[in-house]
Amino acid sequence: MAERREKPTKRTRRPGKRGAPEFEQPETTTPGLADSDRPIAGAVARNERRVRLFKNGGSQAVRIPREFELPGKEAIMRKEGERLIVEPAPKRSLIELLDSWDPIDEECPPIEDMLPEPVDL
């Protein structure tokens, strides 16, 4: 008897929208949460969203939804247990910026150091 192949997850398109198909979300559980803390199956909190992972060259990548877009062109990523945390990179300080510049080869002309005028107190 031939083996039965599982049906792939049903793909549906959002009405009136073009782009990648939306996938049905399987029931998930979060490790470390007590049963009373677990979300209702299929429910997603407003501040979280299921995203798709994909390969880009030799790296794994993720598309960040528009509502979670980070400012700037760099971010800090760290792993805490099973969680992956991505946050905006802090702006560089003026000292870091100046240290990153190459030195200037030009000679600056001497500046006359004039004494301040005396003030009568």
C-alpha cells in the first residue's frame, strides 16, 4: 500500500491584497509558562506576530513586520535562553565618531593666544 502524504498547510490570500500568501498558524506553546499564563490556542497578543524565517546566503534571516520596524541601519541582537532579542543600536557618541575618522595631514597655522582685557571688579 502506498504511503499517504500529509496535505500541506492551506494557503490563502488576503482579499484585495497582493504578495506572499498568509499561512494558517498552528497551535503553539511557550516553554516556561504555567498553564494559567498560556495564551488561548491560536490567539496572538497585540505586541507579537508570527514571522517567517528564511535563508539568505549562509545566514538565517527574518522579515520584520512594518509595525515592529526599528530606527536606523543597525540593531543589537542577543540571545537570552531560548529568546532572541533585537533592539535598536544606540547612537554613537561624539568620541566614538571622532576616533573612527582618519587623522588630517594638514598643518594648522599657529593661533595667537591673546590675554583677556583686564576687568575692574
